[in-house]
Amino acid sequence: MQGGYNRKRNMELAIKLQSPVFGTGETIKGFLNLKTKVNIEVDEVRVELLGYEIIKAPCFDPKKCPTPMIDLSTKIVDLKKRVGGSVKLVADQLEKIPFEILIPPTTPPTYIGKYAKTAFKLKALIYSKGELLAIDEAPIKLFDCETYCRLVSEQRT
């Protein structure tokens, strides 16, 4: 199983999606594959959708800038969704936890420009008694709904 791993707890976590490409306003559906080498009780399973607008613009006044590029990056999406509560994990047994998370329809699509880009990822986190046991991340790409729906329709024909 590929994905995140935490040696301290001998736990593996992997985000499984049908595709890494989605339309804005769409619901992302997938599974978290979770496997441990020891019996343990997990009390929180969480999925996060994170998006960033990364802007690195040139600085035209060297007296005002410590570096030649100015970083104006910001987080544009920060959704957290609890997808599982208390789960007793049995050693060497794969646990599949389904999840869904809605991409807000106002989310900008993925783009890459000369000085700016957007980047999106899903993040899965497993906790027990407030302690982070495992984490995994999966990059995703977003299209505006009109473009995405056209691409999906073309693939089906």
C-alpha cells in the first residue's frame, strides 16, 4: 500500500481516488486505506481539502525587498471534514474508510502563470487521544465546471 506512514505506530495510510482531476462544485469521493502492525483504537479520521494561490512577483525596488522575488502566497481553500470516529484497528488488517468532500463551486480552477499558480491537495489525518498517528497527501487538479464537464462528456463518446 502506498501513501503516508508513521514509523512510531507502524501505521500506513493511503488516499485512494478514481481520478486526481475534478470540477469545481463537484463532490470528491474516495477511500482511505488504513493498515497497522499493532492493534490500536483510532478516535478521529479527518480529510482536508487545501488550496493555495502561490504568487511570486519580481521586486522592482531592491531597497525595499530583501530578495529579488516577493512572495504573496495565500491559502484559498481550507476545508476540514471528519469522516470517521472511533475505529478499532486489528493488526495487519486493511480498513477502508469512505469519504466525500464538496469542492466549493466558487473555488478557482488549477492554473499556472508566469508569476502565479494555484495548487490543491487532499490531506488525510488519523488521530488517537489527540496524537497524530498517520498522514497522507494527494495532489489534485481542478477545472471550472464548464471545461470539466466538456472533457468528461468527450471521454464518454
